[in-house]
Amino acid sequence: MNVNRRDFLKLSGVSAAGAAVLLFAEETHALTSDLKQLRIAKAKEVPSVCPHCSVGCGLIAYVKDGNLLQLEGNPDSPISEGSLCPKGASAMQFAYEGIGKPNPLRELKAKHRKPGADHWDVVELDWALDRIAEKIKETRDKDFIETVNGVTVNRTEGLAHMGSACVDNEEAYLMVKLMRSLGVVYLEHHARI
Ligand code: SF4
């Protein structure tokens, strides 16, 4: 069969359209299969509120057969519009504690990812704590500022500290005391991020 340039373009267009339809059908099939396998499929959605702090972000609890399967941000919440801070995003851990069950997703070992690595190595907890202390000391020494315009400031701008809505007054006092003694000026709170 002789195929001129015009016929070739027409045939290519038909083939491309056919391939696109096939691809779409395959993707739709894959998506439908995934939906069928979702753990929360057919679970009841119960709106709730994050218990961790007074910001009051909205949660959705997925419940099936009397079991809590998942907690996630509620996009209908006028306060948080579906987002949660790291504390709220780990609310499932709180729920596991409440029912006295171990969280199957909880990490029980210290892990370290070397610079440039694409995986995490399990390390001893003592090694991890020493490493954190070393890096804090190294960073503080490198970035420590003693004076600004002749005024003593004794601070480091190379470190920051993240607080928590769940600590009590005494814990917050100790955290701030430790950070100020290191010269840390950037103290943040997770609910603001
Ligand atoms: S800011 Fe975080 S801890 Fe506070 S209510 Fe929202 S998700 Fe919960």
C-alpha cells in the first residue's frame, strides 16, 4: 500500500487517539481496582476535632464495624480546611494509645540517613543521641555571634527549636531554658507552621 505524507499523518493521528483511549481505559481500570482495595472503603466518616491544642483543626474519623481505621484532616473544616500540623497528622497514635494497642506504623528504632543516601539505616539510640549533640555543638560553635555593633548578644542563628502544643508548663520552661542557654533565638511552635 502506498502511503503519502498526508495519509501517514492521518493514520498516525488515529493510532495516537487509539493509544490514548487504551491508556485511559487501562488507567481507569487500575484506579477502580485501587479504590476497591482502599482500607477505608465503605467506612463511615465521622467529623471530629483534633484534641491536641486550642486551634481546633477538623478531623475525619473513618470507622468500620466499630473500629477506628484512620484519622485525617477534614477539608470541610472552616478552621483548617483539611490541613493538620505534624501533631494532628499523627493523631492516630493518640487513638492507639487510648485503646491500648501498639501502632503498627510507629518506628521503634533510631534511623539515620547519610548525606546523599536514598535509604535509612538502623542505628543505636546512643549513637543517634551523640550524633545530634555533636551536630548541635558543631553548628553552635560555627555560627555563634558574641557581639553586634559592640553590644553583647551571645547567640546562634544556625539553630532553631520546634516546640509542641502538648508539653506542659514545666516542660516548656525546661525547653526554653535549654535553648536560651545555647543561644538559640528561633523558637517556634508547630501549630503556627
Ligand atoms: S494545630 Fe495541630 S495540634 Fe493544634 S488542633 Fe491543629 S492539628 Fe491539632
